[in-house]
Amino acid sequence: MARTRKLFAALSRRGPHRVLRGDLAFAGLPGVVYTPEAGLGLPGIAFGHDWLTKAAHYSGLLDHLASWGIVAGAPDTERGLAPSVLNFAFDLGTALDIVSGVRLGPGKISVHPAKLGVVGHGFGGSAAVFAAAGMPNRLAAAAALFPAATSPPAEDPATRLKLPGLILTAPKDPQSLTSNALSLSHAWDGATLRIVSKAQPGGLVEGRRLTKVFGLASPHRRTQRTVRALLTGYLLYALAGDKTYRDFADPHVHLPKTVPVDPEAPPVALEEKIVALLK
């Protein structure tokens, strides 16, 4: 456990790579891409934003991943009041095509075709599940960070997923009307569910202003630091194959800043969520 804590502490900080930022629009898709300054055969992900949130509001997370050697592309589409989770899933696949099929930077950066994944937050977390289901033999892993319920529900494609995955949730998330983390973990056999201690699901978004005016969550640095460490460690093992970080993908290992999961806990019924909301 002491070794895991040391790794967690290191992953909470920036990695050893200098980071470059680019624009996915050069390939026809609005969005951003973050890469290490150099490296061939790197792991790569497409990242999906939450509802009403710009991809730029995850710059710290994307920069952090790139500093640890992970190329991250984030489409900036489907940001309206009624976004399509299916269209966004398609855009995540397009972003992955770009980061894996185009030589990035000054020719010193490439992504390995066997080291690909999709990650998303909230609405984007469920879109990542749809994207993964649409690429059954292409991805090495997927991750849904505080995923939110969508229509159609992500639980349906999750039942068909054969790849490993990570689902992060907050202690009170199961009682939320919008969260589907618990039901998603039950539907997705290969997923590891982790409860992030004292996390605020919407707090993963960075630098967002006027949050109270629109009823949106404020940035929460503790949530951001913890998620960066948990996600980076998971991807370094699941995509890059670095066995140093094996514990971050092992559901039986308790990681720092997380709460043990009750494997027998059933999904919370809608009636219980409404009661919790009214308390």
C-alpha cells in the first residue's frame, strides 16, 4: 500500500514530458489535442466533455495526461441544450481517428493503434461507452468519469462491452437523479467502479465562470487532483501496458482518496433518488 500511495502522489503532479497543444480543426473537427513534445507508439485517447461544457474547460486534465505520455484529443461538439449522445459518440471516434492516424507535431509524435481508449465526463462519460461499443475490436480500455444518464441509456451498449473500463463516482452520486454510475457498472462486466472520496462530480470542470447563475457546479480542485491521479495510473497500465501501475486497474486494490465499494449494492430506484433529492 505504501508503494501505491507513493505512485498516487507522483501521478497527482505533472509528468516528465513537455506538452504541446494543437487544434483538431486542422482535420475538420472542432476541438483540441494535447500531446507530449515527442514520442512514437504512444497511447492515445479521445475525451468527451460534460453537458454545456467546452473542451477547453478540461485543459488541466488533458495537459496532465499528455505530461505523462498520453495523447489526448477532445472534440468540442454537441454543446447545445439537447445534445445527441450518439452523435457525440461518433465524434469521439473521429477524434480518435485523427490522433491515431495523423503524424502529430513536427513529425516526432505518433500513437500506437493497439493503445487506444475513450474517456468522458458526465454526458461525455456515457458517450464514451457508446463510442467503445461502436469500436468493439479497436480499443484497449475506456473510462467514464462521474457518468450521467442519457437517452438512449448507456447501460444498453455497456452490456456488450468486452474491454476493461474504469467508472468513477462520488459517495452521494447513486442518489443523484442524473448519475448512472452504479447501474452502468452492473451492466459493464469489465468495468472497475471506484468511489472518489469527498468528490464533487461537476467539480472536474475547470475555470468555468457564472456557474451559480446557470445552476452548474463550481470547479473543485480536490476532485481534479484525485481524478487526474486515478485516471493517469489506470491509462498507463490499461493502454501503455506499464505494469508499475497495475494496482490502478485492479478492483481488489484500495487506492488512496477512494472509498471501498460494496459489490452487492443494488442500483438505487428512481423513487429513492427523488426522496433523497427532497431531503
